[in-house]
Amino acid sequence: MSPKISEISDSEEEEFYESLEYADEPNTVLKETQLKEVSSEDPTVVAENSTHAIPKTVASVEASEINIIPPTPLTEEEIEERVQEVESYKAVGNQLFGSGEYESAVEKYNQALEICPKEKPSLLALLHGNIAACYIKLERLEDAVSACDSALALEPTYVKALVRRAQANEKIGKYLALSSALEDYKKLLDIAPNYRRECERALVRLPPRIEEQQEIEKAEMLEKVKDLGNRFLGMFGLSTDNFQMQKDPSTGNYSMQFKLRNYAQVSKPKRPLNGKYQPAEVEKGWYEWWEKQGYFSPTHRHSRAGEQKITTVLTPPPNVTGNLHIGHALTFSVQDSLVRWRRMCGEAVSWIPGTDHAGIGTQSVVEKQLMKQHKLTRHDLGRDKFISEVWKWKELHGNKIIEQMRKMGSSLDWKNEFFTMDAPRTEAVTNAFIQFFKDGLLYRDTRIVNWCCHLETAISDIEVDYETVQGQTFLTLPGREDKVEVGVLHKLAYKVVDPVGDIEELVVATTRIETILGDCALAIHPEDPRYKTLHGKFVLHPVLNQKIPIICDPELVDPDFGTGVVKVTPGHDPNDYACGRRHNLPLTSIMDKTGTFNELCGVRKYQNKDRYIVRNEIVEDLISSGAYRGKDVNHEMRISRCSRSGDIIEPMVQPQWFLNCQEMAKTAIKNMDNGSMNITPGHHKPDWYRWLENIQDWCVSRQLWWGHRIPAYRLIFNDPEIRKVIQGSASSNELWFVAESKEKAIEQVSDFLNQHKISNQTDYSLEQDDDVLDTWFSSALLPLSALGWDGKSKSLENYPTAFIETGFDILFFWVARMAMLSTYFSGSPPFKDIYLHAMIRDSQGRKMSKSLGNVIDPLHVINGISLNELRQALHSGNLASEEIKRSESVMEKEFPDGIPACGTDALRFSLVSYTQQTRQINMDISNVTSALHFGNKLWNLCRFSFGRFDTLREYVPPISDSLAVPSITKLEEQPLVNKYILSRLADTVRKTHSAMSEYQLHQATDSIRRFVVNDLCDVYLEFSKPTLYGKSTIEEQRSATLILTTCLDTSLRLLHPFMPFVTEELWQNLIAHTNPESSTQPESLMVTEFPAPEKFGAFYDEQVESEMQIILSLIHASRSLRQTQHVSISQELPFSVWTDQPDLLGPLRRYSSELQNFVKATSLEIVHGQEAEIPSDVAVSTISPNLKVFVPVSALKSVGSNSKVQGEIDRIKRKMAKITKEIEDLEDKINKPEYEVRVPERVKLSNSKRLAMFKEQLTSFQTNLGLLEK
């Protein structure tokens, strides 16, 4: 039998009801969880395994790609073992819940969910229900609703899940949430008599709230529609304000009048502080006003930089292939945070915006669009018309991207905006190419490259995606109706010519059997004893019937793999290509640019046929000839696919332009070694060295139409005699002239003819290369070209840039190439600091992909979007119908309720907080909603404080641009809480400044959030409320007001780089409540001084913080004692504090009066001595072995709730009986003779842990029962 199922207690359920009754302002009661010692991790970051709908192990795989094998059903014994493990995790989770450690409890419940058998739906539902209870405690209400949904999907009449969902939805307060809550209360009324009273109340109070909220959301929806219109019109520099309805008085008809917006009309937003934090409203208008004021310029009038050199920062330019994705949002959030911080620290910063033409990516999406909308290829249009279509795409999507940058709050220096194919950048690229050619570093050669047959171009390594298939698989490739077989290893035999000994044939295996037509040799290992007699021999090609040599190559051949024989195809495999060069083998390319077999394949019947058609025909022909030796359909294979088209890469030999990078790479290594450049995080440095130490010459040409056309011109003599003499002596029989224009090339040709004593009247033609440059070539020059470099000048005024920030995946492809090329032309590195962030994946750790349906659009997170709208966006793209179906399925699981509107600030803050994950960021929308809740906490803190400032007007200090540190008289005589909060503020300023300086931005966000929530809201405000409400001396009110004002001002400045909109809104309101009559009010938080550690250093006091933690832990312990007897916090009790440590006596006695007030004690006695001196008739709460709080049991019982106490006694006895049975059963199992031999070590370890945990639980329950029964 499975153990009975337990869950969070009824008393905790009642506590849940109380927890939801709180005001929309900072908490009026200290929370127990916030009195604990601060954890080293951000409590708002959700554990990776905390999702409910999709387990971590789920992978999105196309059904046709695999053989689906149903999982083996669990046996009864296995189910029982799983349930026992689940119960152990759940029990720990319940303990953590009881002690207020809700995040940790969620983690345990999720661990239980991962192993819980599906045969136990009630247990699964209960775990989801417990997770919901934790989320309610954490005020993560949307997550609580989601967890309840999961529970109710399994158990539709699960009462507590219905209760929790109803209460959470009611607190969320949105129209749909309130309506859902009403429905749940109606269900509860029918099935849960115990909740009848609460349900009846809800049925009275909810309908008017629902009606009111519906009207509010209607108004908000109209505003969203207006915003949507503005986003579209913004691409053309317009807004809905440009269109006004005007009535014709003579006819009564309306007409739409168009009016250009006057930029000068943009004014500073002035809004009263709403009762509720609404990001859409708060973020409105500030960006336009900042831009109008010129704050994004390094030379704005409020700059404190003086005559110092301008600090330049380069934006990693987004590709104009579409809209910004969440990875771009991360980059802009991080960079803008650093840029705003530097400005506030006094630097003159120019953050340069731009977009990248993204050659292959943009050409690919435009080609797809042409095919989808018009059934045309680029060849149907021709080069010029196609390029015209791409420019149209660029104008449309480039403008969208710019608007998205603005929406993200990016404080970019727009007057310096660039596009990588604009005239200045094109000039720089052309001149750089020419200079490299003149210097002998750029040359043309025929080599093997990654070739995409669908796009008909070479592609870079970063544009190759790798996919592993487990055995025979059929893939869908672009432009093909039939699927292509992969994951199969074909075996075939080559007959040995004039064999010596027993070996008459050599068998080889290949996954690309069609390439045997390009075989030039078979290779063996020179030390392989099996083939010693074959050195220098030949084999007969099984298709071509030609002799090819057997060569010895220790680099290519592993004698222990397969037969130890390898076919060598230099024209279609990079390893074979290298082997071919070592052995001077012929280089034959048997396919053309489309993957069609050409005349060099040697067999007429295969010519003009696609590579995969030939694959099938060759197998049939080898079977017929008897050379086929079968196939292995279980071969694991790594497939290389073009990231743009999805086609399988065909290694192919093609003439290309190459850049010799050897010396430039050595310089880049040297600059890293000597500290001229540095990488953060440091663990990426080995990648830098590995790539640059093994660098190959860079193929910079691409067979595309969109991009910087290569400025090279091929000379072709029409006279065959001259062609024979001149071109016959040239490398590759080609003569190339590199020049900035055809006219300049003609001048070079003229000089060439004169040198060779050939008449200028000779008949020749000069054709520019059709190829374009690799996009990374122009990107590598951006540190120079974005600053105005034309490709010729040596010095630039604002070079180098301050730092570069980007994803670690392009450390080599972009960052290292910038370091190489920019250093080559300027003589110095383009930046000092290289800051790399992790790659963003979805909440399950999967790569974000449109075909997976898990891509997150930052605008969807900012504005919110329904599931239906997500589907519509999917259908409007270029995805194939199969991909759309697969994407929709994943999307419905990932975002079942759509994405809530979180605002820009919350998105930025959560993304920056994620940077602690240096390899992979598992993006979870719940972390953005957590940041939104933090913004709400900040909002309510300011609302409360401003109300107090209005009452205590005479004590409120004015705010200025430069941060004024409070002058506290006799600091040592201030109350402990005043000294504590100033010490915490000083520590937060120091940590934030240090974190920003060291590119540890997540540490900065963590420090600020902890200070605002834990220190300022949950400690200082609660301790200081009596003072702030006037229940103290004038001097105490003055100090408290001064300190609170300073904390708010400083906190908003610290937060501004990360959350610019809400901090500006609150800071402007702070000024209005502190400097209402001043004519010299500061203009903007953006141009104020960032808090400097040295200004606050005097306030830091480690001893004060330690003593305050003692007080907080005593308060927590006192409340634990109250809970055992259900004594209200407002009911006073006689408390005693015991310690045997003399060094604790000082602070205990010094702050005994404050402690007595906050624990609500009739008296507070400090007891010093042996533990045995603690009376026996008291209830004790242990803080540490040396510090305990106790209260007489009689006092607890006299004011406690007898009925609730008896209920608690009964509950504990039930728990004890259950745990006792668990212990007995487990001990019986362990004591069986065969246990040690037959039970796996994993299970034995689990059982040992469970037994120790059960015994610990039983001891704890026995102690609590003893207290209750005294």
C-alpha cells in the first residue's frame, strides 16, 4: 500500500486567508521570512525546475523524425518507492513552508513533482496545490493561479486548490481574474460547506468590483489600441496625435485631418502618483522628453564631464532581418545600464546606435517573402530589382528596430546612428579591402568551404547549426518535396588491383555515398599490420572502374575505427581536402553550386541530377554490381545545416577571397596577455586563445547579392594568344585588379599593359566580382567606421571605445575580428574591456527558435499579449505550415495564458539580474513578473513616504542634482534602527558601485533590491512608523525624515540605470514633495550624481548590523512562540531572553526597551547563566545554542485560543501517528535479511535519509506537543 498523502495544514490555510488582507502600501507587520538572515541568492529567482506544465526533460521533436516507443509502465513496487521518495521531498517542503522558507519549499515540491508517478494524480494535484500556497505567500499570484490550474486539471474538485485560486485571482484584481474568482466561489458553495460563509461574502462583494474593473480595462484597451497605432506610425515619425477628427459644421460630416507633430511640443510629463503602479502609464513620455532635452548627447548642458575626452560605446548592431528578440533586449538592458551609470558618474558618453545589413540573413528572409507572396525567386527579378526589394525590407524593419530600441529606454546618441551599408561605412569597407590587398594579406584561392546549395553561397561557421540524429532519420529540406534519409552508414567494397596475400578488397563505410564519385584515393594507417602488403598499391573504383591509389596517412585514419580504411574525397570533405593537399591528390568538385552533379562526376547518367537522387541511384547500382555490403541504420550522425535555410551543408571547393589573419591574431593574443584588453567573465579567455592560436585564413567572400560588393575586377583578354601568354602565367589563370571603382581599375590595367609591353588598344573586358563580402568584415571595422573612419586616416578623436558588450557566442566571429582588424588599421586595440553575457534560452533550457514556438518578443513582455494574438503573429511570419503547427503546440504549453504586461523597467531589471548565469540564461516570464512586483513595492514605499513628507514638511530636506549626504548630529546616540539603515545604505552604495565597475551587474541589482525590500521597507519603515506618525520627539522626527528622504533619493539614483522610467517618475514626485516651492529644482534624475561610496563610508558599522540582526532574530523567535498557541501579535506577553555569552549581554541590555516594544512584551527579562537555569514550565524558541527566548506556558495559554490549540494538538497527534508508522515500515524494510544484497545503493541512501528525516520530524512534533499540553 502507498503511504497516505499529507499536505499543508488547515491552520496554514487559515493563515493564508489572513495573509491576503493587506493594504496596498508597505507592510505594516514585519514578515517572518524577512527577519531571517539574508540569503546569498536572490529570493525572486525561480529555480530552474520550478515549472508545472512542462518537465525539464521534454524535448520538442518532430514526430516523423523518431520511432515513438511508449514508456514501460511502472510496477507496483516501483510506484510505491517513487511515492515514498515523493513523500520525503514533500515533508521537507512542508517543514520549509512552516518556517517561512517558501522559495526553498517550492524547490522541494518541484523535485517531488519530477519523480511523482502519473498513476498518482491526487498526489500530483496536492503537490501543485502546495506550490500554489507558497506562491501566495511570495505574492506571486499569477504563478499561484497557474499552479492551482495544474492541480485542478488533475483533481477538478480539489477544494483547497479552488480556494487558493479564488483568493489569488481576487487579489490580482483584473477583470478576467475577478470573474474566474467568482466562478470558483460558486463551485465552492456547492461542494465545500466549510467555506460557505466566505463564499457567500464573495458573491456579494465581487460583482460590483468586476463591473468597475471591466470599465477600467476598457479604457486601458483603448489606450493600447492607440499605442499600437503609434508603434506603426512611429516608423514614419508620426503618431495618432497627427490625425484629428474634425466636424464640418455645414454638413455634420467628419473628416480626418493630418498634422505633423512639432517636436518642440514635447513636454515634461507631470502626473500625480496613482494608487497603483501601472508601467504603461508611468513609462509614457519620458523617453521623448529626455531626447528633446539632449541628455543622450555627450555634450548636453547638464554634463559634468567638463573638457574630458568623450567616452564612446558601440552598440552591437541588430540585424535588419526582423524585429528585436529577447537576446537584443538583454544586450540593450545591460549596455544602457552601464551607459547611464557612467553618465551619472560624470563621464561624457556617446552610445552609438546602428543596424547591420546582415547579408545572408536578410537576403534569405526577403527570398522567402518573395516566394510566399509572389511565387518568385530572386533570379526571376534579377539582381537590381531584388536589391531594391531588400532595401524596402531594410527601411521597414530597420525603422521598427529603432522604435524598439527607444521602447527599451536605450539612451542612444541618435545623431551618430549608422547602418553598415550606408555611404560612410561602405567607403571604409572598400578602402580597408583595398589596403589589405595592397599589403599582401588579401588574396584569391580555391579551397573547401561550407556551402549552402539552397542559397548558393559559402557561409561562415557561425551560420552552421549542428543536429545529431540517432540512426535512420528522414529530414525535410528547403525546396524539396521528398524527405532525405540521413543517419545511415553505407558499406561498399573496392577491389584491390593485383592483390598480394588474402586481401582482395577493401571495405569502407560512408554516410554520403554519392560522394564516392569524387574519390581520389583510399587511405590506411601506415602502422596498421593488416594492410602492410597494400602500401603503394591501387584499388579499382566500384563505379568509375578506374584505378585510385592506396595512401598511408596517420592523421586521417584511426586504425581502430571500423575497417581502418577511409575513402578520400578532397573536393567534398574538409579532412579529405587537407589529406589531398598533403599527398598532392587531384581536387575534383563533382557538383555545381546547386548540389547538382556535373560532368566531372564521370558518369553521364548522374549528370544534371540532384545529389540526393544520385545517392539513391548509386546504392541501387552498387547492389547490382555486387560492390554494396549493406547499411547500418542505427548510426549516430552529426548533421551540419545552414542556419538560414535549413539545408544540409555541402563542403565544396570554390574560388574565394581569403584574408591572412596570422599576424593580426598574434597581436590580439599579445594585447590580451599584456592587459591591453580584458574579458569578463574570465572563463571565456581560454576560448580567445584557442581560436586565435589555431586561426585559419578567413574566407571573406559570399555568393550573395545583398552586401558590400567586392571591389575586385577580373581582366579577360579576348585575344587567345595574349590570354595564353599572360593569363597562363597567372595564378589560377585569373588576373584580378582591386580598386574603389571600375575607372580606377582601368587605370591599373593600363599600367599592367604598359609593364608587359601590350598595347592599350588590346581588346579586353573588365568584370567586377559578383560576390559580396562576409557581413562580419564590415562589422569588424565598426569600432573605426562608426566613429567616422573612412578607411584611410590613421587617427580618430574618440577612439578607442570604452568597452564592448555582447553574447559570448560571437567572441571570435565579431569581437576577436574587431580586435584584429581595428588594431591593424589604428595601431591600438578598439576597446579595453570585453564583457560577455550568456545565451538566452527558454524556461526549459532549450534554444529559442521560431520553429519551436518559444521565441519571446520583448514587446510582448512589455505590453502583454494573449495566446490568440501570439498565434496570429506566428501565422503572419514566413514559417512553413508544419513549423507553425509545431510552434503553436509548444506555445500553448509555454504561454497558456499569453504573456502578462510587465513594462520595460521590469523586463530590463530581470534581464540584468539574469547575468549571474554566465553560460545559459533560462528565461522565465515569472522572473519578469517578480521584477514587476518589486517595482510595485518601490511604488508603494514612495507613496507612503510622500504622505508622511507632506505631514512633516518642515523636517524634509531639499533634493539637489548632487547627492547630499545627511548630516546626522551625534550619530552614535541615534536609535539602533537609524544607524542600521544608514549602515545598510552605505554598504549597498559600495557594493553597487563595485559591481558596476567590475561588470557584475547582477550583484548590483541584487544589492539594491535587498536594500529596498528587506532593509528599507521591512525593517526601517516598520521600526520608524511610530516616529513618522509623530509619536516621538521633534528631533527624532527630524532624523527619521531626513534619513528616509536620503534613503529614497539614493535608492532611486542607484536603481535608475536599470529601471529608468519608474525611477524618473518617482524621483520627480519626490522633488515635488521636498522642493515644492523651489525655482531651482533639478531637471531630471538622469543627469544627477550617482551615489559615491566615499560619501557614505562613515555610516558603515558592522557591529551595528550584527546587533540589529540579533534584535530581528529575537522578534522572529517571539512570533514562533505565539504561533504554537495561536496568540495574536497584538496580545502582550512576558518574555525572557536567555544567553550564556557575556558579549551578547551588552546589546541585549542596550536595546531591551526597543525589543520589548517590538515583541509586544509586558516585561522583558535578560537572563545570563547556565541553560539549566531556564525554568521548566516555559515555552522556548531557540535562535542558537547560546541564545533563546522563552515565555511561561501559563501566560501563553491564558491568552491563546483553546479551540485552536486543541485542534493543533489533534493535528500533531495525527501527524505523529503517521510518521511513527512510516518509521516502523521503513525500519522493517531495512532490517530484512536480503535488504543489503538486493536493494540498489541509490534506494538505500534514499531510505536512510528518509528515516533520519522522519525521526527528526517526530522529535520536533513531540516537543511542540509537550508545549501545547502543558
